[in-house]
Amino acid sequence: MDTHLMIGVAVMFGLIGIAASRDLLRRLREQQPQLVPIKVERPDLQAPRRDR
């Protein structure tokens, strides 16, 4: 094979690999769960303790 042709094929495979990895990374990043703040009520702080 011609050297220039082999270099061109290697560059094309590299570009395809880069595009595929970017797509996979984007998909993985979108699938991560997002944290949602929740309100927690603690009964020991709302009313005074009566057991003493």
C-alpha cells in the first residue's frame, strides 16, 4: 500500500474513534441522576422533649 493512503486511513479511523467516544461520553453524562433537594423534618427539633 502507498504510505500516504495508509496515513489517510489511520487519520480517518482516528477521527471516527474520536467522534464515537465523544458520543458515548455525552450519553453517559446525560444518564447520571441529578440530585434533588428534599426537606427533612426532625421531630426532636420541632417540639420540646417531655421525658425529663
